[in-house]
Amino acid sequence: MKSHYILQPLMLSDQMAVLLLAVILDFAFGEPPSFAHPVVWFGKLIGFFDSKWNRRGLPDVIAGAFFTFIVIAFALLLSQSPSLLPQPFDFLVSTYLLFSCISIRSMVDHAKATISNGVDAKKVQMIVSRDTSKLSRHQLCSAVIESVAENFVDGVLAPLLYFAIFGLPGAVVYRAINVCDAMVGYRTPEYEKFGKFAARIDDAANFIPARLSVLLFALLNPRALKAYRHSVKLNGHAMVAMAYTLRVTLEKPGSYIIKAGRLPSERDVERSISVFWMVSCLAVLFSAVLIVLKSF
């Protein structure tokens, strides 16, 4: 009989099986339903704290950090739940949790939907935070391509990397951090202080994955290595690498422009999806290799 305790890691064979099955589930189904999606739970939890906290100036920094810690603690406890279950339920729950942390198929589906009948500003608005109502066709295509590139780090490489290194807690806690940043990590008067901690810890968590992503893009096109010299922000390496891989110019009006080629079109969105599939497969392979190397 297998003994269970709260910090028991998965065995090598189990961790590899969880990785492969979680990826298969993602390829097949995309995302778990919202009501049973742990990442959605993290968003609702930080959203609840955000709605209840009245902005008070300097104390917002402390409050934001405290609430972010609560979400992270919840994620950590959730990631330990499989160790409380007997076989095979521990394996199944571990697989489900990792499946919920990665986002390959759903990103592809969302990106394809934006160009199903020409580029659709309303559908683009569903996957980006900027106002798409006044963007040109090329700027809309750019927004989609940027989102695809960013999601490679946030929804694929980083959670798989942290799973390979730290096991299930690494992936789940990373996603909790990432969601907190996505919800409150904005440089606006309302969130500048409240979301500062979430933004900074997300930057730290993405520091290595963002830079590592460039190497995976470079396996497809060595021009992607130019991202190391031309990165618009801490986690912008993947966007620059995607721009140079596709040889297109990406632009967020009023924020940045990455001049790597021609203006993007719907065809380039399709090409970015193909690149996303390929680098996602490379990320899975890289994570599997790390799991094996860690055993030695």
C-alpha cells in the first residue's frame, strides 16, 4: 500500500505519465468547464478581494500582497490534494490539475475564431486587454499574434517548466500567480499599488521561461534570437521572437512597436498558430527531458 503525506512528490514514471496525459487531454478538449476550472477559481478569488477592498493609498500595496498570498496559498493547498487520495485517484486528480494549468488547444481555438470571417474586432477583444474598436486590420492581426506568443509563455512553457522542476505545486502555484497579475497587475490609478506585488512576482516567475522561450522559437527560425537584444518588456521576449520568426511588425498603439518585417495579415495569424503548435510540442518535449534528467 502506498503511503501518503502532504509533500510527497510524484515518482518519475507517474510524473511523466501525468505530463503526457494532461497534454493529450488539452489537445483533445481544450479547457475544463469553468465551474470546475481551478484557474477560474483563482481569478474569482482575487476578483472577490479586489471588489471588497476600498482603495486607501499606500496600504493598497500591503493589501494586494496579502490577498495575492491567500490565492497562492489556496493554489498550494489544492496542488497537495492528490497526496491525500488513494490510487488511482491521486494520479487522476494530479493529471486533471496539470491539464487545467496548460492552455494550448483553447488558445488555438480562440485565435482561429478571430479570423474565421476576416479579422473580427469583437472576437479579438475577447483575448486582449486593449481597446480593439479603433484598431486597423493590421493592428488587430498584430494583437492576436501577440496574444498567441504571450500565451506560449503563460499557458504552456512556464507551467510545464515549473511542473518538471517542482512537480504539480510548481505548475499550479505559477498559474495562480499569473492569474493574479492578469486580474490586478495593471499600471492604472486603481491598480498601480494594489496590483504591484502580483505584477512583480509574475515578472519574477516569468523571468526564466520568457527567455527560454526564445531558444525554442530559434529552433524554428534562428532570427528569433534577436529577441534577446530587442525585448519590449520583461515577458515580451516571446512576442519579439514570434515577430522575427514570422518576419512581421507587431504594434500596440501608444505602447510599443516591434519592426521585424511587413505588416501582419490574417495569413500571418494562421502562421502564428502553426508556430505556436510547434513550440508547444517542443516545450512538452523539453519538460519531459527535464523530468528524466531530474531523476539522476
